[in-house]
Amino acid sequence: MSKIEGAMKPRKLSFRQNFHRNYKHFLMFSAVGIVGFFLFYFYPIIRTFILSLTDKTLYGGDSQYVGFENYMYAITQDAMFTKSIQQSLIFAVCSGVFVLITSLVLAMLLNSKVKMLGTFRTIYFLPFIIPSFAVGAVYKNLLNPSTGLINNILGSLGMSDLPLWYASPSSALFTMILISSFGFGVKMVVFLAALQEIPEEFYEVAELEGASKWQQFIKITLPMISPMIFFNVILITIDGLRSFSLAFVMGNGSGWPSNSTLLFPIYMFMTAFNMPFRLGYAAAMAWLFFLIILGLTLVQFAISKLYVKKDLR
């Protein structure tokens, strides 16, 4: 090879040079995301933890360091903290079961070959894109014990003892669970995507062997979509525990009536932004709630080993 050909041949970069070159490009393209993460996620998390160790109030003067007193007070003395946690867990579990079953059933129906399938998919997904505050306001009018459309229909059918829905402490939480059960849009789409990935040959072979529809569902459908079941369970649990908008509208932002709609996010909001504006204590409550959600998520990861099938073929 001549010197001219050798000079024209592109020089091969070393591994170290390639690494630094790619690393530079990575930093260039991800700088905005990295800055945004530290500015809007990492800093608030650290700031909230520091705040939780003080007795800071919204209009107070200099705050005092109190250590973990806020945490201990919430766990051992604050009865409303315990009540709100319990009601959030009940709400998340009950509404989650309804959402999981409903989304799976609807996804299986939409996965079948029927006319106007795209229209039905759009109709079922529409409630998800409507703001939660608007949904709560609509249902609050529909379920009004005296003027609501639902009770008017029940009264016209001859029912005398009409339900009080959200106006009664004994049925307010159940009413919220019933309303939230219609929030299955995203979970339905996740199940539908998983169902469409199942090869039709599996069902054809099962039919040739005489398997019933129920047997096909148990032996083929559930194992094949088990990773998406686990994914949806995580989403439903987190969404249910941090539910705020519906409870705020139905309970007038105060857990009305008689704290029956007092979910934990509502109680934390009231602690921080109602007199006496206890920001430090609210921050400690937020961290305790985070630990509860983290613990439940880890438990679900452990349980998932019993039903999630990794080898699907």
C-alpha cells in the first residue's frame, strides 16, 4: 500500500476515543432531561425530606429542627393519619379489583372480530381523557340524593328508600369506589395489546384437542398476558392510593361527610394548606406514604413470581 493510500484510509479510533466521543454526544442530547430531573424531581425529594425534619408552617417564622418527631407522631398519635391510610387501602383494593376485571373483559371483547371495533375502542377509552375533576362533578350531580338523575329514575320505578350515595357516611366511600371503577381506559389498552400478541395457532391447536373456551382462557390467555396483568396491578395500586381529584370533589375537599371520603392525599393536602398550615408534618406524611407504596410494590413483585410466566413459548 502506498503512502497516499494509507493517508486516505480513515483512521480507526481506539475504544477509549470511541467511548469519549459517544459520551460527549450522550451528554449533549440528554442534558435537558438530566437538568430537568435534578431540578424538578431530585431537588424536591431532598427538600421534602429536609422539610419533614422540621416544624415548618406556611406563615411561620424560623422553623426548628425536630428530627423524626413528625414521623413518630403520625404513626403513634395521629388517629386521622391511620384512618386515611386505611380508607385509601380499601379504596385502592376494591376499585382496583373492579378495574382489573372490567378492563380484561372489555379487552377480550374488543379483541374479537366484530363490526365497528375501532368505534367501540374509542368509546371505552374516552372516559380516561376527561379530567378527573370533571368526572367527579358530573357524577356528583347524577348521584345527588334529592335532584340527581339516578335517584329520579329509581323513584319513578317505585323505589321508596332511595340511596343517599355520597351524602351518607355509610355509602360515600362505596360511591367513590363505584365511580372510579370506570377508569379502565389505559389498563384495557394494555390488555388489548397483550391479547393481540398471542398467536392464533395456540387457540387452533387447543380447539383441535377439544379444549373448551374456559380451558383456553386458563391455559393459554392468562399465562400469555400474565406480565401485563402484573404491570396493570402495579398501575392500579399506585393510581388508587394516590387518588385525589375524585375524593376532593365528592368530599368538598374536607373528607365530608364525617371523614368518610378522607383518603390520605386529601388529609395530607388539608394538613399542609389548611390552618395551621403544617408543612413539615405534611412532608413527613408524604414520606411515610411513599414508604407504604414502596412496600406494597415490593410485595407485589414477590407475589408476581407465583403467576407471571416468563417463558411464554
